[in-house]
Amino acid sequence: ALQRPYAVFFIAAFVTMTPLQPFMKFFFRRSATYLAGDYELMVEQPSSPRWPGWKVLSRYCWESAMRHADFVIARGSYLAKIARRSNARVIETLPMGHMLGAETCESRELAPDQERHVLYIGLLINSKGMSDLLKAIRLISDRRPEPKIILDVLGDGADRPGMEAQCSELGIESQIHFHGWIDSAEQMTGYFSTAH
């Protein structure tokens, strides 16, 4: 007899298969759905379709993909919490950063007063903890003004204006550089190579 395979579906691709989801148990021995992003945020993006009912249908498709899976693999604790609303069986993974840049800053001695460069890469939404990072930079700067900490922020998102406003409120706007979304591997490598 032909053995049924196991299957793991990346949820964004699986959404198009919503009508087939109830029948997946007949095709596969067990199936998992991988949740890599916050679908609630995705349906609110300006690039999302704007026809009537899009948001409701999109949410239904994402949640259906998780409901019909034997278990959900979620990237990080925030997404695991979202996944548990649709499926109690959730495996939480450790999120990994975007690694377009191949080279990193060499390990070398730094002068005591030499700037320290920190690199953030990711979607600019509050759930990523950027607010905490900005507060931490302010606290460190208050306690040890030298060396100066410079934060390079690569990425964009709905909460960027609020983060920029927070930098001004904290008085650290000269230390935080928002560069927007970077597609170029060469540019990305440059930021990796200067980060400490």
C-alpha cells in the first residue's frame, strides 16, 4: 500500500488551498502549518487588496490553515500566542535574523571613546520590542555617555512614525538612523561589516 507522506505548509502559500484544507488528512499522514508573520498586520498593509470583504476572507484563510493542521510551527513567542487562538498544538521556534550580508565586523580592539554600532533588521512593528531597545539605549547613554551608541535600523513598517517620535521624546534622535527597507545585498553587507 502507498504510504501517505508528511507535509509542512508555509501558511502564505497554503492560504490559496483553503477549499482543500478539510481534505488534507486524506492526502497526508500528518500536516503542519508554518506561521512566519502576523497575518492581522499583513491584511492592514497598504499593498493588500482593498475590495470589500478582503480582510474577513484573508483572516478566515489564515486561521483555517492553522485549524486544519495537526500542529502549527510558529516563529517566536508572539506568533505562537496568535497561533494558539486557532490550534492548541503549537511548536514555537527561535526567530532568526535576515542574513543577506555575508561579512561582519572584524573582531578588533576599540578605543574607549569609539562609537559602538548596533544593527536592527526587521519589520517596524511594536511587537518586535523596538520601544524597549530605544529605552535601553537611552538608559545606557545616561549612565555611560562615552562611547556613543549608534543604532542603524533597516526595515519599515506601520509603527515607524511612532518609533521616530519616541526617539525625539527620549532625546536620542541623533543616535538612531532609520534607513528604510534595504533590498541590496551589497548595502546589507556594508551595514553588517560596520556593526559591532
